[in-house]
Amino acid sequence: MTGALRTVGAITLFVEDLAGTTAFYREVFGLVPVFEDEHSAVVDLGNLLVNLLDVTQAPGLIAPGVVASRQSGARFQLTIWLDDVDAVCEELRARGVTLLNGPMDRAWGQRTALFADPAGHLWEVAETLARPEG
């Protein structure tokens, strides 16, 4: 293979309520779409574009693949690295976000918390805990 498959530049999330999900990303993440039409809204996380695509448009993008329903359960989570999970969780709660779990310390040296967008996509916020000196 001549190119390295190491950099993800964009992801597409299928959503049932484009307006509501776009509003969530505006209000919770503070993101303004860099592109928006009747079928999608694209927000820029700095190193990753997130395309919110109306689920009715997804078959044209992934055929012959099949779009799973939200009721099928979680298939992945997206993680945002940050310095203070507890402070961010307080901000999320103030913006009306319900945490699904956390904040909690994990055995692998992270403090994490999890929430979902209106379409059921899971977002984790995580900070690396200080390692004890020894």
C-alpha cells in the first residue's frame, strides 16, 4: 500500500432529526456548520469534519451497505481528549446534556464520561490521569 491509512479527516453520522441534531452541536459543542443544506450539516472540530447527514440520504452514500436503526444499539463511540473532565461535565450538564456514565476513573489511566447526541451517537470526554511516581 502506497498511502498510510492513519488520518481520519471526516466522519458522517446518520441522523433522523437533522435540525435538532444540528442545534445540539451548536449549543453543546459551540460549533457553527461550515456547510449546511436541506440534507446535511458539516461542523469542523479542528482536525475532523463531522457530517450530520439525514438518514434518508444515507443509502445513496453507502449502498449496497445498510443503514442500521438507532434502536440497534451503539456501534462506536467518539472520544474527545481534554484536560479537565469534571469541569467539562459541569458545562455539559449546564447545557442540558444528560451523562450516560461518569465521570469515572478507568483502570487504564483515564477519567472519562459519556453522553449521546440526539441521534444516539456516543461521545466520550477523557483526560489522562497523572501516573504515580515510583
